[in-house]
Amino acid sequence: MSDIETSRLAQAAAWRVRLAENDLDGSPDLAAWIAADERNAAAWKQVQDPWTLIGEQAASPEIIELRCRALEHAHEAGRGRWVRSRRFAIAHRLGIAAGILVVAIGGLLVWTQQPDVYSTRAGERRVVTLADGSQVALDAKSEVEVRYSAHARELTLARGQARFDVAHDVERPFSVSADGHKVIATGTSFNVDLFGPSLLVTLIEGHVVVSSTPTFGQPANIDSQIDRIILDAGEQVVFSPQAPPSVVHVNLGQATAWENGEVVFEDDPLPIVVARINRYARHGVVIADAQTSELRISGVFHTGDIDGFVSTIAAYLPVRADKSADGTTRLTHR
């Protein structure tokens, strides 16, 4: 079978699984894909006919066993152990019916193993509405990966900060992984912030469970309050390399001010303030000496006004600001 034929079969299988997951009989986009090329139509027929046959016999013990086997191998595929030769060997052993299930599951893996990726640049904010109606608001210099399946909604915050407003679906838990931890919810609103070496999870509304991702072969202790933390609205859990996880009550307006283009500080150390500001800066701000690092400041700053921030710092603190040729601003004590 040529690579082109294999590709068309994989696309047809992915379409078949999408329809099944959404309980649909058809799709305008699918119809357009089938009509675009007679080879697409042939690939669809090759996938659809056995699927229909399997659907008619869905309750038979043989088909249930085949489905279990296919799902077992699909689970192994998700762990990166799927190889082409093994896939075709499985199809050969299980026969035509099982083969089409494996092709379908393979199509699903093609679909789900390549997540949708959303990102922002310095100074940019973005709101994304996902397929189930959930919304993700991305702060500047942030990136989130989204992978949906029939039984789970799995996201990963790769960098930056994001707010997640989750559409309620008790049968498909919504999880966000970040820095070795996972936030699990079914319908709620929460904020996840990868800030330097720390991770901050703030619950805005509803309830969430935050758990540590266990090392392979070392399952987390579900009874441990370190491994499993339940947050109430207005609470924030802080994970950092220097201390055990801590849960604190926070001002939600301050914690989510970034959505309105503001950052709020209350007697915060200048290094933390500068690190926050740099998320929105194309040219960063650098603290150049130890004396400046010991300073603290309160205030409300606009995320898009880096020059205004630097001017305020220089006016209210014993600090001199010098801009380098590369655009970086150096803060030194005066």
C-alpha cells in the first residue's frame, strides 16, 4: 500500500472516530473531503463498511474483546511504544474487523497525538474558545496544548499563564498539566501561572483538585495532602523548589488583573515585580546590583507600558535606569 493510500485511510479513520465521538451521522466537512477526490471516497468506504458491520454486532463478546484489545494497544501507543510493524501484525492477527478498529484507533491517535497549540508573544493576550465551549485566556508569552478525546479533556500549559473557564461535563474531566502537577475539574474557573521556578494555581470559581504527577512506576498517594490538594474559590496553591506546597487566600481581582492589562503589586520585592513586567516586555528590565534587589514596591502598572513602569520605579525608588544598545533597561542603585 502506498504512503498516499495509507494517509487517506488514516484521514478516513480519523473522520469516522470524530463522528462516533460526537454522535453524528455526517458532517459537511466530511462530505466535502469525500467529494474532493474519488480516492477519498474509496478510503471512506473501506473504513465505513466494516465499522457499520461492527456497529451491528457491537454487543457480541467477540467484538467487545476486539475493542478491548484495540484500546489496550491504543493506550500503549499513547506511551510512545506504537510501531508500524506491530500495528500491522495486530491487524493481521485480529482479522478484518479488528483491523479496521485498529485503523480507526490509529486515525484517532493521529488526531489526538498532535494537539492544538495556542500561544502568544510578548505583550499579546488571546482568548480561545475550545470545541466544548470551554475558554482559555492566554497571558503574554504563554503557550497551551489542547488534546480532547472521548473520555478526557487534557491540556498542558507549556509556559506563561492562562485562565481556564471550563464547560461542565462530568463524564469528561478537564485537566491542565504544568510543571509536574495537574489541575483536574469538570466545570469551574481557575488560573494557572508558571512564574519562574514556581507554579501558582488560583481557583476563581467552583472546585478543583491539584495533584502531583507521579514518577513512572511511583503512583501518587491519593490520601496525601501533598499529592492531592483541594482548593476552594479564592484560594491559591503555590509550588516552589524551595518549600513545600502552600495554600493561601488571595485577592481574585489582583490575581486576575492581567486579563484587563494590569499587574498589581503590594509591597512586593523588586525582583518579583521585574520578573512579572518582563513577561510583557519585548526588551527586558534587568536588576544590576544587590542593593536594588532588596527594594520593594506597591502599585498598579499597565502591562503594555514598560517605559511607564521604568519611569515610576526611577521616580519613587533610589534607582537609576539606563537603556542599553540592545534595548534592555538596567536598574542600578543610586
